[in-house]
Amino acid sequence: MSEARDRSLSFGEEAAAYERGRPSYPPEAIDWLLPSGARDVLDLGAGTGKLTIRLVERGLNVIAVDPIPEMLEVLRGSLPDTPALLGTAEEIPLPDSSVDSVLVAQAWHWFDPERAVKEVARVLRPGGRLGLVWNVRDERLGWVRDLGRIIGHEDDPYGRRQVALPSPFTDQERSQIEWTSYLTPQALVDLVASRSYCITSPTEVRTRTLDRVRELLNTHPALANTSGLALPYVTVGIRATLAT
């Protein structure tokens, strides 16, 4: 198994921390990703359901697919009536032309893009839309920049997500939305604990990293003695339409 593949499947070890610490997605980003009139939507690489729950709240018919059983177990606990299937972007467990939209949150970079594009095109109806979305920490704020020094800065945070989706997808567009997630100090620790590099690090490295995050929380003037944090994000979206 490749290192990237190994890291992509590591999240199950910290599924609960992932659910507690990871942010959701701003409504306007979801509005932009979804095509008008969409009813049947696949959340591909759904994880614990951070995006799934927002789609279900809109009254859409949502199917969640993820390769990690532990992540789907958390998702099913929150959304017991939503189909949650074990599968990958390279082998989607759905029939041909079965959904209006495929959304991928925080996961496209883990896929084999050539195989994933073919599979997404297969399950989409003609004229359907593929939407990709990532939350990226906005490190312009001082303490967030300090956090990046501990856990790693967002390397080329916007550029690397300028995916070029090939034929049969057309009309590719990109958006960028700034927003703020509000979380507790413990949720910030959980966010770091749920990152793939932290999960797969040796125990002593992982422990040291989390201890440094706790030290930042206890000593930074903007964070010490507060029960709530404001973590700014830039949400990057990419959308494209399946040619008819």
C-alpha cells in the first residue's frame, strides 16, 4: 500500500476526534456547488458526514460513500436514515446514471483522479455536476499562523486545489468563500489529532504535537482563558458539468 493510500485510510483510528474537531461547510459554498433542481446527491468520501448532514437538512436524497468503516459508523449514528455505503471513488457502489450531483468534501486529493473521473461520470446523469470543496485555514490571523508552525502550514493552500477536470466534464468554475468556524479549545486539539499526518506519526511525535497545541491554547494572549475560539477558513470550491 502506498504512503498516500495508507494515510487516506488512517482516519478511522480517530473517527470520533474527526467528528468533534473538523468544521462543517458554509451554506453559500454548498449552494454554489449544487446544480439547480438536484434531488439525488452522492457525498463521495463522506467521512463522518460533515457535508452529508448539511445536504440531508436541505431535504435532498443523499447517499454517502466512504472506504473507512469507522467513519461510516459515526455517520450512521448521526444520520440513521441515510444510506451509507462502503466504497471508493475508483469503484462507486451505485448504478449508472443514478444521481444528479456528486460532491466531494476534503477528499479529492486522496483519489486516483483518472479512475475517479470515469466513475463519477458513470454514476452521474447527463448534465449532472461534480463539485469539490476544501476548507483551508486562513493563516493571516496571528494565532492561526502560530498553529501552522506547530502542525504544518497550509502548503500552497489554494493553488494545489485548482484541479483540472478532464472530459467528459465541461464548464469548470472555481469559488472562494471566507468564513469563521467557532469551536472549543478541546475541539481544536481534536482537529489536530484527526489530521492524517498526526495519526500516522510515531507516538512520541504525536504526543509532542498535541502538547504544543495545548501550550498554545494556554499561553497565546488571544486564546488563554477563553472557552470559545474563532478559527477563520477559506472554503475553496470547484464545480464542473457532465457533458450531455
